[in-house]
Amino acid sequence: MLKIYTALTENVDDPDAAAAEILAQLDLPKNQKKHAHGLVFFHTDYLDILAAILKKLPFPTSGCTTSYAAVNGTPSEAPLVVLLLTGDDVEFAAAGTADLKNRSADDCRAEVERVYRQIRGELSAPPQLLIPLTCTLGNYSTEDVMEELDRLSDGTPLFGTAAWNLAGLLDENRVWCNGEVVGGASVVVGVGGNVKPRFYASGAAYAKYAIHEPALITEVAGSVIRSVNNMPAGRFLQSVKVVGDDLNDPRNFDAVTMSGLVTRADGVQVVRGMFGLVRENPNWANMLGKISVGEQISFAPISKNAVLESSQEMCDRLIADEINNTLMFCCVARNFALGVQYMREFEQIDANLRQMHGDEVRYAVGCSGGEICPVKDRNGKFVNAFHNFTIIACAFADN
């Protein structure tokens, strides 16, 4: 059975002291089992000393940048989080791609396939869970990585995150793989054996605040919506008051932070962020993720209430299932929506989970630049999906 144990340090000055803090919190003599792998989420302040810290840990590690994080009630604005996955009857394998920036889609797919084949070859049986930690790129997105892994693994559950940094600059994101910090790459951890993950994704609270009835997407190009209900997307957004009377207003081309609630043809529901109108053609709208003709969409603002209500819904489900041992990611836009109380979601999660587990609570939550988590289709089958503006959780039963 797989267990998780968590540690957090903010020591960016002394690698020895930082490693000692991590090891003390993990209490390896008590908690580490036969097999172990560490997931690492780190602020960019740690880039220069990360290797010096992690080489002192007696298990392999994989990870990516984040901004805010919290572990078992301890929040941090400059974190280094180590989440230890361990068990006697589980196994791990990890591999990372090369830097994929400016490479062709075929080259990127080939690198992802190489990574998957390496992981599969190191495991004694097909993985029960794949954890991708990615650098989103303009030429090859986190969703592209997810889709290729989904194809290669024949639908093995995928749970992971896109790297994030507080500046929000794609070029500053990094992954930690194969013992080094790499930009423009993705790392994947495969988990096999006695692994029974449970998945939770909560963005549904936005629907309560939708400003119009679901509409039909009638023309798209990748992640750009060209028409809705056979109306140019910009004009449709005018008609529902998402944008003003002047489509060429410069404010329409920046981050609008409006959530698009999408229902796919298979019944899967995901949230897609709208980045704004396309500068070269304001009749079109840029979305943060792929969109297909025939999908239903409704727009809703990202409000403080919607963020906290969806977090509460997530916590209620975890408590009802009596779950501890939980890894969570929340879109950083949710933190921004909370304004000056940008850590409040973490506080809410901790207060709720302690109702059941008290000081024995074990979880880690980090900010995400895009969330990967299986959700159910209309037939009740879990399928892999990419999310924006969502909080996701992967939990492991205690027995």
C-alpha cells in the first residue's frame, strides 16, 4: 500500500540545514518503506541550491517549480516541498524529456514516447498511475504531453501539474529530473504495484455564477474559439456582457480571467480559462486549453466565493471518503482571485481536513499552471482531462 509523507523548508541559504529539516519532518527510519520516490515542488529561489539539497536525500526525486504551497497546515510563499511516496508493495520509475522548446511536434511526441517506454521498461508491470510534471510551451503544451501519455499508456490514470512561477513567465519554469534542473522539459513518474488512487476535481462551483445558458461552440482552431452559436466569438462575448462595446479595447487582449465551463461530447466537464480576445482578430477568443466544435460552453467570473465553494466541495468529498494521504494542486488564478487573502484556500483546506485527521493529517497542496486529473464521463468511466482554474486531488486510502 502506498503512503505519503510530507516536508517543507524555506531555508534558501544553507543546503545542509534545509536537507536536515526535510529529513527530520519525513522521519525516514519510521516511515520509509522498501521502495520510495520523492515529488519536489520548489520556488524559483531554490534553483541554484536545489541539487545540493536533494542529493542529501536517500531516495530519487522528481519535481517542478511552483509559487505558493502548503504542507499539513504550514503555508509558504517561498517553499521547497518534498512529498515522499513509499511502500513495500509499490514500485517507481521516472524519466524526463530533453528541453522541448522550439522543437517540432513530432520531435516532442518522440521524446514523450521515449520517456514512457523507459518508465514502462523499468516497471515489472504496467503503471497504475502516471504523474507528469511539465513545462508548458507555446510549441508543445501540457495538454499535448497528457494526450500523448494517455495514448501510449492506453488510458492509465494521469495526475499532475504544469510548472508555475510567481512571475508567470513560461521561460522561467523548470522541472527537476535526472538529478538536474531543466527548462522546457517534462518529467514523468510512473507508480506500479498496490496503488489505489482516488481522484477529485472541483471547478463546478463556477457554474452557479454563469452569466448565460450553455452555448454551442461552432468553429474553433486549436485553443481559439472562432464562433459560438454561429456568431463570431467576440460578438457573442459582447452579447453576454463579458466584453464591452469596443472589441478593439486593449483591455480585451490581456488576461480576462474568465472561466469557460465546457461540457465535452463524452459528457466530461472541464474548466477552460479565457485569456482574452485575439489581438489580430478580436472576433476570436483565446482559451487556455483545447476546444472542439460541438462542445457546450458557458462563461463565469472567477470570484472569491466560487473559489472557496469549490474548495469546500473538494474537502467535503475527501472527508466523506475518510481520505488522508492526499496530493493537491490548485490553479494559481484561484489564489489571485482571493486578493489580499491569497493563501485563504490553503487555510480552508487545512481547517477542513483536520476535522477528521487532527494532527495526523497528511497532505500537500501546490499552485499550478494547469491541472491534469481524471474525471468521469457520462458513463461513469474515469478519463484523463486537462483543467484550468480547478483544484484537483489524488488521494490514497490508508488501508
